[in-house]
Amino acid sequence: MKTSRYAVFGLAAVAALILAFLVRGMIAGKGSHEATASVQAPPPQPTTRVLVAAHDLPAGTRIADADLTWQDWPVSTLNPSYIVEGGAAPAATTSAGTPAAGTEDAAAKGEAPKGKVVAKKTNDIVQAVTDKVAPSPTKEAYVGGVVRENILANEPIVDAKIVRADEGGFMAVMLSPGMRALAVPVSVDNTAGGFILPGDRVDILVTHQRPSANGGPAVDSVQPVLRNIRVLAIDQQVAAEEGKQSVIGATATLEVAPSDGQIVTLAKASGTLSLMLRSYADAGGPSGAVAVAPTGSDQSVRVFRPGQTTEVMVSR
């Protein structure tokens, strides 16, 4: 009888030990799973691409294609004034360009993913933001524009800091501080055959008639007025068309100092202006008014034409 009791007690003890080990394993497994879940990284935030400055752009910089680039940007910090690539709301994607977390696995199972609701809300927000700036300009729309205010590297491009070439106020931004824009009449004959382009530098001459020193007929006189003057535009063109080597126009807009503008205006009233194209190698020389030559320093040049001889006074 005692042997039977001992056997029963032994079996009960073994069963208790087995049960204890099972319970311990279940608790340990649950704790490990919870610990693993607690350290999992949060899903990446959706991003889109916005237009930013490739490097620092000081005020007055003429924008080239290499000055701008597209950069990934968190959707949560998207501003309505930013230029979004494509001009439409992007799908919710991670910074690596993959769909937002929770959308792929559920789609494979045919279920409504948990992340799909979040992604849809995110896309709705992005759509609302991009609708405010749609249609969003392309990168090419800003090439050729001028920076109105300093822009730092990787700073998003906004319209308030750039004057595009097709917008009003563009000419005022092109002017250097303290300078003025002055238009003068031109033709193919007095603009180096039309090869003077916006951005070139020229010398300005005036041709007029003055009395002859010996009391004879009036003679033509040529005098320098200004030197090393920047051409801002020919007619309404601020840049030569791609592939064209010349621009034919009726008006040249020049960048001059206020006092030089008065000199040019007076010279224009007294005679005919001509523009002489300067070499790029001479672009760094002095700019502005040419000193008036003293009396008696002029040279007389006789121009012979069929049946006619003309005397022209040239100032040195």
C-alpha cells in the first residue's frame, strides 16, 4: 500500500515539474516577443521631391540648370510654396522610394492593410498642399531667372526669392546696385552688324556735325561717349536664342550710372549713336564716361567716295 502511495506522489511530482517548465517557457517566450516588438524601428515617413538650390545662390545670380536639383523631402514638412516634382501629390513612399510600411504584405494577402489608411490620409494631405501650388512650375521654368534674395544650399526654391525671365520686374533685378537701365536706338549698321548680344560689353560713340575750323562747310565729328558698358537687352530679348549668333533689334538697353545716363541722353540728342563691341578680354577694364579731349587734339580724316570728299573729325 505504501508503495502505491509513493508511486502516486512520484508521478504527481514529475507532472508538477513538467507543468512548471511549460509555464516558465510560455512566459519567457511572451516576454521575448514583447521585447522584440518594443525595439522595432518605426516605419519610415513618406517623402516627396522638391526643387532646392544645389549650392549657395547670392542675390543677383543668374540661375543655370546646374544651380538647381530635386531632393527628397518629408511630406509632413511640405510647404505650399515649395516646388513639387511633377506638380501632383505623390504616393506615400519611404525615403528609399518603397511603398509605406504595411501596404505590401496586406496587399499580398488580399486584406486592407493597416498602413493603407494612414497612407491614404497622407496622400490626401499632400494633394491638398500641392493643389495650392498646382500647376507646379518645372525646373526649366527657373533657369535663366535671377535670384532676388540670398538662397542657401539645399534650401527649397520659392517664387518669392526668384524673378523668372517671363515675369515683371525682371529687368530691375538684373541691374547692379546703383545702376540704371537706359534704352538707345540701334540698327544693324551701328551694332556691329547685329553681333552685339545681351550680356556683351560695348563702347558708345556719337557722330554729329560741327562747324569747320576754317569757316567752310560743317564737318562730321566722331567722339567717344562711354566705354565698357554692359548690354542688358536687345529689344525685349535679355538673352540670345539658343543656336543664334546675332540679334537684330531697334533698341538696345544699356546698364549705366545715373550721371552716364545724362551724358548718353545728351549725345543722342546731338547726333547718332554707335555701339562698338568689346573683346571679352577687355571686359575687366574701366567703365563709364570717357574724358573729354582738349581742344586741338582732334584729327581730320578725309573720306573719299565717288564724286564726293568728306572730312571727318575724330577725337583721340
